[in-house]
Amino acid sequence: MRVGFQEELDYLEASLHEEGTLVLRSLRGALNALVQQDEELADEVIAFDDEIDARYLAVEEGVQELLARQTPVAGDLRLVLSMLHVNLHLERIGDYCVTIAKLVKLAPPVAPDRMFVDAFQEMGTRAEEMIRVALDSFAARNLEQAETLVDLDELIDRANRRFVQQVLSFGRDPKLHEWGLRMIVVSRCFERIGDHAVDIGERTAYLVSGEFREFTDASHPDEPEG
Amino acid sequence: MTTVNLKRRGRDVKGAAFKGVLLLSLIVGFATLVTLLVDVFRKGWQYVDETLFTNPPSIDPAIAGARPAILATIYLGLMVILFTVPIGVGTAIYLEEYADRRRWYNRLLELNIQNLAAVPSIVYGILGLAFIVRGLGLGQVLLAGALILTLLVLPNMIIASREALRAVPDTIRQGGYALGATQWQVTARQVLPAALPGIATGSILSVSRGIGETAPLIMVGAVTYVAFDPTILGPFTALPIQIYQWVRLPQEEFRALAAAAIIVLLGILLSLNAVAIWLRNRYQRRW
Amino acid sequence: MSVTDAPVKIAGDLQRESTPRGAAVFDVQNVGVSYDGNLAVHEVTLPIYEKQVTAIIGPSGCGKSTFIRVFNRMNDLIPNAKVHGKVLYHGADLYGKDVDPVEVRKQIGMVFQKPNPFPKSIYDNVAFGPRVLGWRKELDERVERALRRAALWDEVKDRLKKNALGLSGGQQQRLCIARALATEPDVILMDEPASALDPIATTRIEDLMHELKRDYTILIVTHNMQQAARVADMTAFFSVDIAPEGDRTGILVEYDETSKIFTQPSDQRTEDYVTGRFG
């Protein structure tokens, strides 16, 4: 029943996941550019964002079309609204990857400590993992899997805080300072990417349960972890 | 907390009175009919036997029968069906399916059919005498009687057929046309078959009206004393006429015989009507 | 490592069924319809594209049903109905001098608002069209084919000789569709085909339209604009023009792709109608 409608829904969701794949590639590219200080790769990442934006627009139009023509209700409506939000989060993640790439180009050529490289790898890989988990749990409508994102996000947050501490402990070298400031923004980008992945997880929760709720509320933090 | 009062408020006097009046009308009509029937049956039942059906009339009531009359009535009935149905149904189809209602002659035709149905039967009798018996030169024969009855009954037949055709929903015709059928195909293959039960019922009812007519048959020359079986082109009598004749004879027995003949006539008519009702119920369409 | 490796493809075989516009099956030029001199539909010009579903929407009295009956010359059956203008069907004028309406209706089929199966068997219903056309051979195959195409075969294959009136409303309507398909038309006109049906039967008819449009051009009139939004590729919005004397005439307001009509219509009247703020 409603074969046409189901096809359109499936197509839209497939487009969304395709966008997710593109975003992951962008993130991998940005991370590699960062770690290898590869400016050419950074340029590619920046150019690649156009592809992500094109998909973003297509999904947005698709949602508009579905709402106008098919008047979805109940689960279908929640799905379409969730896709609208997930689309936005993915696009924002893509933008953060571009920011990271731009900062790679802006930062002065300083050979960073092994420690920093490892820190970036960890955050970047963590972020990648979170995006995957977010998208997979959305596709599988798996609420439990989505909820694991909170803990994963905590790891990135901690890494981010540690990174900031380390940069603060730099000496007086102006080049190092500049580099450090730029890299704090990069770290922040990873942290924000993680937050967006959590937001995607919250969309899965909404889709499954119908409730609007945040996994954790920034204004009402839980007991600080020991 | 809202309280409701759902009890009957006072008596419905007008309603009860109205119902009473209706019941009274029903009883009056019914009672009269029942009285007549009972009277006829009491008088005539003893004479409803084989003699009635096998013997021709005679001066002796003991051996008198109504065989020629009964046969003639049956023949008349069959001939009337034979003539009326094609002409009546054909006219009805023309008027319902083909005629352009805006044309004056069609409107005239419509008006006149209604009028014709109301014309007294004696007028048909005179008509028959003038045009069929004398004009066509047929003479005073059974066929002439059948033709007159046909004319008498035709308006009813047309009206009944038209009702049957009208009862076929227009959506059926539209559906037929939309498939690329011509008017002939739609009419012959869809409308007519669907109207057939109504038409059949209508023809039987029309015929049963015709069989009971006396006046036109007298005008056309039904004789009152016929001792032989009727033939199409021969002199004839019919049950109503036979009844009329017997009633006028002085002997009491003949009156009883008349009652018996009435019973037979009623029997024929009621059977015809029963067939009509059965047909109607059997083929009742649920659109 | 390069980011932009292989060009990205959509997952698997999920191909989007976009229906690009084909040729125009009908070319309607300044067509108007009047009854007894009163204009019911005024000067409509639009093309109807092949193998698509085109919907006509609008408030009651806007002449939608009158307009759709122009396409199969059903208005001819109404005395005092006059059709002005030109209707080109594959280039030929439908109202030309030598054109036989009966022939037109054999190629342009119609399904009505209230299902109207003939009071005959299911088989005879579907076979009527071919029989009338003189196609006596392979009647069984034709009937089966039509019933399959109308998604009704499985439900009735064991009771083809039973009376069609015993079917449910939704089944009767699909029977009427099968009946129309049996004459192998080019175009199917549907005048509010689902308005007498319950929601599930309606969805089945809509799914059927989705399938049928692969092979047939479909033109539907509907007063349910959500239905038009769901099924149609192109949508025409008709409105009512009320003259100072009170005469009501239907006019074409907007004709565009359905997604445009329902996301950003060009005419304010269209916007008012689809958002439900009409009248």
C-alpha cells in the first residue's frame, strides 16, 4: 500500500545516509590533513563541502515535497521531521570539517609534539565512531545504541578539556601560541562534531518514542564524574 | 448535574385518531371485498367441477359448462400478450431511449398515452366495431376481440414498460456508452435485459386487466350462446360474457353457475397476478 | 589520500522514478462548454502529457466533471450541451466533422464516481467492451489480462460467473477499471474515482493509478486535493467565476507540476484553495 510514498521515503533516507558517508569522508580527510599537515588535502576537503551542501539541499527539498504531497502522519511524520533535523546536523558537521581544514592552512608550520598528534587522532577517530553509531542507530531505529553516544561524547569532551590544559601549558613562543590557539578551535570543532552526533542520536530517540528529550542537558549537568 | 426527563408527555391524541381513520378505511374496503368473495364462493363452489370445464353451455343447468368461454378467455389472453408486448415495449423504448423530448410530437405522444389509459373501455369497443370488425372486414371473430383488447391494454403496457426502463439507473447507460457502445448496443444489451422483469410484470398485469373486460367484447360481437370451441377466425364468447348471460337467466341454478364461472375467472386472474408478483420478487434488483 | 575518490552513487538499485514529461497526448485549445447557452467552463488551454497522471482540482461548481467529459465526448449525450474550441488528440481534432464519438470512446475510457458495474456476471462486465468492439476471439485471455491489470484477478478468479453486484465497493470500482482497460484504450479518464470508497479502498485505487500510468495516460478529477497531491504528476486548478448576474463559470487558474502547486503556487487563488482558506 502506498508504494509510491514508501519508495520516496526510502529514497530520502538513502540520500541521507549517502550524505553521512560523504561527511565521514570529509572528516577523515580533515583529520589526515591535520595530522599530516597536508595543505593540498585540506583544499580538497574544502572543495568537497560543495558535494555535501548539494546533498543537503536535495534532502531538504525532498522533505518539503514529502510533507506537501504525502501528508505523512504518526511514524511517517516523525521520520520525515527527524530526517530534516539529521540533515541539518550532518551539514553542520560537514562545515566543521571545513573549518578544521581551513585552520590547517592558517596555522603556522609547527612540528607538533607526538602527544598532540595522538590527541587529535583520538578525538578524530572518536568523532568518526560517533557519527557512525549515530547513523547506524538511526537506520536501525535502535534507541539503546543511540544512547551509548552520551558516553562516547563524554570521552571527546574529556579529550578536549585535556587538550586545552596542554595548550595552556605552552611557553612564551609566539608561533607556538598562535598554533595553540588555532588548535584549540580545532579541538573545539571535534567536540562540536561529537555534540551533533549526539543530537542525531536524540532524533533517533524521538523517532522511536515520540518524545522530545535531550540525553543530557548542558544547563543541568549530571554529577561530575569521578 | 443536569437532569433529563425522557418520559412521554401526555397522550398523542391526534396520532391515535389518524391511525384509527386509516384502519377504518382499510376495514371498509377489505370487508366489502371479503363479503363479496365469500358470497360468490358460497353460491358457486358446488358447481366448480369437471362439468364446468368440459361442457358447453346448455339450457339444462345440470350439464351446462363454460368450456368455450374459458378457452376463449385463455386464447384472448395469449393473443393479447403476443400483440401487446412487442408494440408496447417497442413504443416504450422509443419514448424512453430515442425520442427527443424537446420535439412537440413526442411531447404530444407522451400526453396522449396517459389519456388513452383513462378512456372507458366501451369507447374501445365502438372503435373496434367500426375499424376492425367492419373497416378491416374481419367480422365478429375472436381475433377482432383480441385486437381490441390489445388496443385497450396497450397504454397500460407502455406506461408499465416505461417505468421498468426508467428504473434502470442512468449510470448503466453511461457506463455502456463510455465503453464505446452505440445506442442500439446499450439499449439491447444492457437496458432491456435489466428492465425485463419489470416489463414481464407489467405485461402480465396489463393482460389480466384486459381479460376481465366485457364491454368492448360485446361491442365487437361476442355472442352469448356459443356451444362449440372457439377458433381464431370464428365467433366467440368469453368468461365475463358467459357470466353476464347466466346471471340474466331465471333459474336459480344458473346464478350459482355464474358464481362458479366468476370463481374460475378470479382463479385465472389471481394466478396471473401471482406469477407477476413472483417474477417481480425473484428478479428484484438491488442497484 | 584523496577525499573525492569515486563519484558517489545512490545505494544499490534504488532508482528514483522521476517522470520526465513526454509528448502531449491532448492539446486543449480555448475549450469552453455551455449548457443551454450558459457557459459552464470557460476557455481552457492546456496540454495533457502522456503516461502521466494529471489531476483536476477545484471547488464544487467549477466545471471539473464537465471538463473531463469533453475528452471522451460524453457531453454529446446531454441535449443542449455545446463544446467550443479544439481538442487535439494525437494531433486529430476530437470534435472534427467526420469523427464518430463511439470510436472516440473506444480509445478513451472512463471510470465514474459511483462504481457502476452492469447487473451481470463479473466476466460479462469485463467482456462487454471487447464484445461490443467485435473482438470475439481470446475473450478469456482479454478478461484475465484486464482483471490482472486492475489488481482484481486474484480476488475474483474463482467466481467470474457470479454477479458483479456482490462485490464490495472498492472491488466494484476496480472492476469498472478492468472493464475500461479491456478495450485497450490509450487514455483513462477518472471522474472522482475514489470519492465513494473507504480509505483502504481509496489507497488501493491510488496505488493502481501509480502502476497504470506506466502504460496509460490518466486524467483524474478529484475534490480531494490531498489525493491529487499524492497521485498526480501535473495538477490543474479550476475555480469558479461568478458573474454579476449570478452565472457561475469554471475557469482554469493554474496548471503546473504538482509539487509546485503544493509548495509554491503562482496564483494567490491557488494558494488560498490548497491551504484551505478558500471562500
